Amino acid sequence: MKKKILLSGANGQLGKTFRALSGNYNQWEWYFLTKKDFNLKSEDSVRTTLNNIKPDIIINCGAYTAVDQAESEHQKAMLINAKSLGWIADYAEKYNTKVIHFSTDYVYHNQCNRPLLETDVCTPLSVYGKSKLEGEQLLLSIHPTSLILRTSWVYSPYGKNFFLTMQKLGEERDELKVVNDQIGSPTYTFDLAESCLNIINSHFKKGKEFPSGIYNYSNEGCCSWYDFAHAILELSGKKVHLTPVSSSEFPAKAPRPAFSLMSKKKIRSLLNQPIPHWRDSLKNCINRQSSKLIREE
Ligand SMILES: NC(=O)c1ccc[n+]([C@@H]2O[C@H](COP(=O)([O-])OP(=O)(O)OC[C@H]3O[C@@H](n4cnc5c(N)ncnc54)[C@H](OP(=O)(O)O)[C@@H]3O)[C@@H](O)[C@H]2O)c1
């Protein structure tokens, strides 16, 4: 019998990436569910759907990701990003289901200025960051064998993200200001999803133990948003005059960490493939976007 994989948030950028890659993994039965069929705001929807499908693996790509809006929608963010993890964890613990869940660099928001370790103190300042940390804690407290990947600056050719925003602004404007005092590392969804698929494959095919606990994952290298914007525009062939500015020029409702570069030491030892550098992944994203691939997805 084929192993069943249930994926939530199927219309999000990470969900769409898994869908695009799933054709290479048709040894498994995929259930790509949007919030219509698997609503993380509804205990009944989550519990009923899990009981009906009885997945072997749950990949939780669904989330409340509107970082600034979360500041005025505390309850909604907590429900989707934290409470729902309790319902998923209950099921997974009962049926020994593997769970892959995604969290964020925003959970750290501490004073460290060296690559952040999974064991570092977490003092999230935004509602979004707090809700994601609570979700992690709830999931691991009920189902400790869950795998949580903390990721940062996620982009892809789909949906809403910094990469697509810069390309659009690059079409519309001759000049742009971008902040250069926030440091981190971008994550290309195809690299993140491939790593997850690799982990699942190693488990099912080669009988490798399924990893559990918290792992950081982003592309290698580090940059500021200004550096990232510069590379996006250059590699996309957009001629725009870019000015580096401080975050104080773009006041946002939710506080952003100034330094959120994460150490990948832990996950490197798990993956049997290197993590690509962010510049190489950016080129891959642009190639995918301009090739036939994306139009067929
Ligand atoms: N984007 C980033 O920069 C970033 C950074 C760090 C970590 N992460 C984490 O990475 C994961 C994937 O993020 P992403 O970038 O793919 O986000 P995304 O593109 O915003 O996708 C999130 C998906 O969740 C869905 N969703 C919203 N409310 C839901 C509900 N009540 N029930 C079920 N699904 C619901 C959304 O559907 P609708 O669009 O229809 O509402 C959307 O399809 C998330 O856990 C996120 O917290 C993201």
C-alpha cells in the first residue's frame, strides 16, 4: 500500500512547491489540502480530515503569515499558528504519524550577533513570532518526535514574497530604497522542499530513522535585504537605482530582528546533499520562472 502524505496550506508558496515536486515522488499518495478541506482554525476540520485520510506523514505548510497584520489579529494568528498544532499533535501521537512543521527565524529575536543555534534563547517580539514559537512548543510537548524546520526569508516563483515584489517594483520604478540593516539568509522553497522529500525518502526507502526536534534551514551565505534586492534585480535584468536605507525609513507594525542568520550546522549533518548558496538558488528560481516549467505548474 502506498504511504499517504497529507499536506496543509497547499495554495501557499511552499505548498505549491511540494505540489510541483510531487510528480517525482508518485510512489506516495499525496493529499494536497487547502484551508477549505483542512482548516487550521477549526478543530473539527482538522480532526475529521485526519481521521478520514489517516496519513502516514503530515507536512504542515498552512500558516498565518501576515506578519504585520498579526499585530492586530492576535487571536487568529494564535489559533492558526499555535492551537491547531495541538490537534495535529494529538492525532500524530495516537497513530505514530510523522509530522514536518515549519517555523521561523522570527522566534529567536534575541541579542545574538553570530549564527543562531537551535538551542539559543527565543524571545520573539512580534505576535507572529510568538504564535510560531507557541506552535512549536505545543507540537513537541504532545508529539516529541515531530520535525520542525525553522526557516527564513522564504521566496519562490509563487504567491507573495520579496523576490516577486522586487521584480514587480523593478518593472514599475527607476529608483528603490531597500533596508540594509537587517541581516539573514533567503530560503528558496524548492531547496527546502527537496530537503524534506529527501528526509522522507531516506526514511521510507532506506529505513533511516526519522529525525525529530528543531532544525534551522535556509540557504547558505548571508546578506541584507538590500543585497538580496540588488541580486534579484541584476539577475532579472532590471535596471533600477537602488539606495540602501535603515529600517527606520520603513516603520512596520511588527518588529523585525536585525540579525537572523541561522546556523545550518545541525541540518547539514542530517542531509546527504549540500545546501545551495542563496545566490545559486536565486539563479535557479529565475531560471525556473523563465522556463516552461513554471507555466505548466
Ligand atoms: N514566507 C516567509 O518568509 C516565511 C519565513 C519563515 C517561515 N515561514 C513559514 O514557512 C511556512 C510556509 O510559509 P509560506 O511562505 O508558504 O506561506 P504562505 O505562502 O502564506 O502560505 C500559507 C498557506 O496557509 C494557508 N492558510 C491560511 N490560513 C489557513 C487556515 N486557517 N487553514 C489552513 N491553511 C491556512 C494560506 O491560505 P490562504 O492564502 O488562502 O489564506 C496559504 O495557502 C509557514 O509555516 C511560515 O510560517 C515563512
